[in-house]
Amino acid sequence: MDILLLGSGGREHALARAMVAGTDHALYCAPGNPGTMALGKNIDLNPNDPDAVATWAKENDIDLVVIGPEAPLVLGVADAVRAQGIPVFGPNKDAAMLEGSKTFSKEIMEAAGVATARCITCEDTTQAEEALAQFEPPYVVKNDGLAAGKGVVVTDDLAAAQAHAAACVEIPGGAVVIEDFMSGPEVSLFCVTDGKTVVPLQPAQDFKRALDNDMGPNTGGMGAYSPLPWLPENFVDEVVARVAQPVIDEMARRGTPFSGLLYCGLILTSRGIRVIEFNARFGDPETQVVLPRLKTPLADLLYAAATGTLEDFEELEWRDDASVGVVLSAQNYPATPVLGDRIDGITDAETVEDVHVYFAGARENENGELETSGGRVLLVNALGADLDQARERAYTAISKIAFREGHYRTDIAARANDIKIPTE
């Protein structure tokens, strides 16, 4: 199979590695990164240009297009590729609004009977201030549109909540969603779907805050782990039955079937499972810890989703290993990260047993040296017999990597065995 993968981050490096492992698939990455370069061929193609992507895929006889990031989805890249008759893993532009607009996703959840937080959408500062007066702290203020995982502020400070709301609505066409605060441990569950059948992957937990003990500003994610030993045994089945399948059915009923990856961002409250948000693609950094546990060939699974044949797909097989991933970020991330610093030690890090380093904000300079090029630079993933062993391997590997003022959290998965689901 000839595969075109769109994107350049750690998520795409993980997708690339999982799709080609043990296969003879030919992989093209647009634009890719130094990690994907070792797995296929990086090409100079703008992933956000629907016509350019569709034309290139057609001219190069691509069998499957896999869309990694959210931006190409909401710009209609999947629509253009499908119009050429090429199977594509990723929802069309209308269906991608599940991620592109939090207001739209709330409407879908209400119609599908899916439990989520009460919310008010505002389009100007006056509406936002009036809405905030109807909520108790902590205030949850979300940019209605795409924000690369950093559009949410949760604060007890009313002035800070008002300021974030104002920043959201001041963007041309912008809006802000203000909603009730929900308390409990969070879970990410990826669901592969062809618009009818839903196939869940294994749950993971992401760490959004920049600093240890969940302090500091929100980020795109500083690490993740899987499996989650504290989850109820029937958790995945319940999410499929009460969240994913109803949403997929509602999208189909509206004439905008959702085919691709439905990312369910969930919270386990004292009143049960609630949806925080949906994304229309694999999440970063959870992808980098979930896919190393998958034994079933990923490319076959994504092709089945893209061609509407998931109903007949074999049951997924998983490794027993635990998986822990820790992000190394650039100085001053997530504010204004310092870029262009040389990265050393990756080869040494990968000598640690069952460790793999995924590239995100890293590039090769004119001298062929690796340097930082984004806020989240690398993710170090380790497998182990249990979470403790996986953590030990991940942090041993991290100690071998160096770039100026590189930062990482030291507590990823440290308290996984102590998490409790709240009760009323």
C-alpha cells in the first residue's frame, strides 16, 4: 500500500512508525519531520491545501491518505481527496466541525443524549460578562474554535476569565464558550469509525499543565500513559455505547457522516462519565503512548475505516505492556518558546530498553544537526511490564537528552495507582 500522511508533529511520527512497522508499505509524509524521514519519504507539499494534496495523491497513485492534524480537516482536505476517489482517513469539512466548533459539538451531544457540561456561547464581551455572572468559580472559558489544545482557561480569578473571553471574541468571527466546571480524573479514548461502526482503542491519560502537580498554564500536553489501572472494567464499552456510537449515529442522521478518528475527551465525575470535548483526529501526546501497545497493523485498520469496512474488521490485539510518554519542551513553552538550540543524546536515549523518541518540534539545520523548532520538541516513550518500569525507562532515557533549558514534567504517571473516581 502507498500511504500519504499529512502533518509534521510527534503524533505523525507515531502514526508513521505504527503504519510501516513489519510491512512493506511505501510512506510519504507531507511535510514530515526528521523522525518520519527514517520511515518513508518527506515531501514538499502543503498539508493545508486541499487541491494540492488531492492532485499529488492522484498523480502518485496513493492508496490511502491519513490526515494527522486538525487544520487540514476543517479546511476540507478530506473532501478534496475523496472527490478524486482516493480512500482517506479523516472526516470531511462539515463533520470536522465536531472539533472546529465547541458550540456545534455541544449541539450534537444534546441531540444525541450525551452527557456534558452546561454551557453558554458568547459572541461579544458584554455577553461573556453576563454569562460569567451565571457561573460559580472555577470558571471554565473555552475558545469556540481551534486553538491547538491551548484555548482553555480554568481559573478562580473572574478578571482572568473575562480577559480570556475577551481575547476569544476579539478574533474576527470568534466566539467563546463558558461552561460549568467538572471535577474528576480525565481520560482520552480514541475511536476509529467509518461513519457507522465504532472501534475503540485503549484509553490514555494526558497531562495538560506545564508543571509538576498540575501547576502552570495549559499546554498541548506534557505527557501521557496507558493503560489506566483505576478505570472500571467496562469503561470502554460504556463510552462506546453512551458517547461515541450515539454521536456517530447523530452525525449520520444529519447527513454529515463522520469517518475517521473520534477523540473523546472525558471526565469521570461523581455523577458519571461526562464529555469535555471531541477532537476529529488522533491526540498528541496520547497517540505516542497508545499506538506502541497496538499489535494489529494500524494501516489495515485505518484503510478499513476509510473504505467503510470496519464492521468486518478483526478484533484488535494489544500488547500487555504499559506505556509512558514524557514530553521535552523548549525554554519558555507554552508562552514564546526559544527555538534553534542544538539537541544531543537521542541515539543514547534509544539504547534504553523499549524506548523510542518521537520528534515534534525538531528539525535538521544546514549542518545536519538536530535543533529545536517548536514548543514541544520531543516525546520519549517507554514500554514496560508495568507503569513503574515504563516510567523508570522513560526518565532514564530523558536524562541522556540535552538542549538548552529543556523542560519536562517529572510526575507523568507517578500517581496512576492512587487515582480515585469521585463519589457523591
